[in-house]
Amino acid sequence: MSYSYKNRLSAFEAVEMSDWQNWIWQEQNAIRNVLQLKKFFPRMNAAEFERLEKWQKKGLRILMTPYVLSLVEKDEEGNPLKADPVWRQVFPVFADVEGADGGRLADDAAGCIGGGGIRPDEYSVSNENWEEAAEMISPIAQHKYDNRAIIYTIDSCLGYCMYCFRALQSGDESERHGGMPHWEKTVAEIAKRKQIEEVIFSGGDPLVYDNGRLEAMLKDIRAISHVRAIRIHTRAWTHNPFRIDEEFCGLLKKYDVTEMGVHVIHSNELTDDFHAAVGRIRNSGARTLLMCDTPLIKGVNDDENILRELFMGLYVAGVKPYYLSHNMPNIPAAVEQRTSVKRGLQLYNRLKRRISNPAMPEYIITHKSGKKTVPECEEGTPDFIYAKDKSGFPIIRFKNWRGDWREYLDATD
């Protein structure tokens, strides 16, 4: 019996194991609104329900599968503990939900959007996604780096994360750009660009699609002779690991998918169901590499021991910790979810000698102009300068991969 099945909510006591381990059943029975949450947690404080109502009125979504809820630690009355690291990822526990829109970046002292030197054109709700128009080779495909393109296959996910920089993509029509209507144009544009060697399936989450749709997409991309590598990014591993079913694993082998980008935040998510999903891929004979991108989130994993347990757990499971990503500025409730880059670096540096080298990821910041590795020197380097803007708010001036100077909005601890 799996841990998640054993710890399912009482409302699911009669559910058969075969249903529980069916990814479609998980999605069909997920919590998506306040009324459903009240059914499962009738003893929760009314203020918590009000918090969720405010969150959803702002156009922000929730989706908690029964699987995810089984991982959340409960109190003696059966209510989720607010400090639980899984609960903090899927429920708006923030003090300031009213101000929890993308671009609400300044700390308590600096105030809200427009303070601290924040540039609305770069960090506001209305321009959340950050893609440069010139890089979009179709409405759903971006070609930033020379040899690879990313396809935003869909705007929905198997579950929604509070810290996601695309949290607003369904609430605002201007933030939607994924979907199949643009697929043929996208494939044609990639076929024209001989320098594109790798195609990345992203979203949303491409694993929202069923295996038939995914196979059609993989077949189209594999038919492009100059595409050597295919990557799929998903959070299915922690929202709904049953989505990694045997049929899907067969597609990884059939179309020689090079890598799966796995997103895991805390070691509590490394369950036996997670390990079973890894095992299904290994048993399929697929050569697919499993690489993990872990955002650094205040109050969830900004702790040396928590990160150590996570990275070693991934490493032992056969998943390479690839990126430790500093949480992006344009997220809801940024004040309550972002550490400073320097604090992240201090955690990172303390881990360096306490953990196997292959278990250490690369610490990065992500900017509109591309990713940047954070130098290990805590005082910065000539091309990575810790500074403050004219209002005294912390920023980082850095030279990007093109050799251009850019500014990144940091956070305060």
C-alpha cells in the first residue's frame, strides 16, 4: 500500500487503490474552489476560506489533487498545518492576499508596486510572462538561446503552485499563449531554423494532455531532422505521479526523449509513488535523463538541512539536481515567498562540502534576458554586482550571456 493511499483523506476511504493510482481520477477529484475545500476541511478557520476566496477573485487558481492533500500534515482536528511545506505550495497562506498580485515585489519597508524603484513595464501584472516579442517565433514558441526552442504547449497544469511565475496565465487573456491552434505553425517555424537542436515541451504542463495527443506532438518534432534532443518539463511527479504511466514511459522510449525536467521543492514530495514513477521510466528502457529544477522558496525550503535532504534524496532516486532557481520577482506574494540572492548563496555554499558533488545543482537567477549563474563569491564579481537602486531597494547588476548589462530585482530577508 502506498503512503499516499494509506494517508488519503477520510472522504476518500472507500476509493479503490486502482482509482487512486489513476491520474485521470486524481484530476477529476481535485479541489478547485472554496466550496470543495469546506467539504474536505469543515473545521478550518473561516478566515482561511476568505483568504482563498480573495485569491480566486484576483484571477489566481488552485488545484489540489487528493494525492497532494495526502502529503499534507494535519493537526488534531484534521486541518492542514499552515507551516507544512506541501500546503504552503498549494494554498495561499500569505498574510497579504489582497496585495498578492504579480509585481508586488517590495518589502514591508519599501511598500508595494511602484515603490523601491520597481519598473512596471518589467515586473507588473500586465506583463507577467517576460517573453521578448522578437524571440517568439510563433504565439507558443520562444527561441532565445541559439540551439534550443521552448514550446508553451498548454496554459493549464495538473496542480497549481503559489510561487509560480505563470500564476496569472489563466486569469488574464493577455497571459494565455499555449495551446494546439498554433501547433502546425510552430512545427513549421522550428523546421526552418536549422540551428535549433533541442525542443523543450513546457506549459503550463504538457502532461495535462493524454498520451495520444503527446505522441502526435512528439512524432511531429522527431520528424524534424535537425532536432537532436527533446525535453519535457512537468510537475506531474509531485502533483500527480500516476500520470507517469507505462504508456507514457513507452513514448519516452519510442521517441527517444532526451530529458524530463522534474520539479520538486521539498523531500516530503519524494514518496514511494514518486520512486515508482522513476522506476516505470527505468523499466521501460527509455534513455531519458531526469533532471530537477528546484525554486528556492522562503518558509518552504530556504534551510540548509532541508535542501541537503532534498538534493541527496533526488540523487539517490536517480534524479540529477540541476538548478536551484532563485524565486522570480514577478510572482504573487513575492514579499512572503522570496529570499535574497545572497541568503540563497550562503545556504548553497554551506552545502558544498556537506553533500556529494553530483547532488549539487547550479544556483541561478532568471531574468527576461536569460539565466545567470550566481557566482560563489558572496561579495559578488565584476560581472555580478550586488547593489541598490536610487530608492535603496536591493538589485543585482549582471552581464548576461550576450554580454549585455542587466538589472535583476533582488529581495530582502
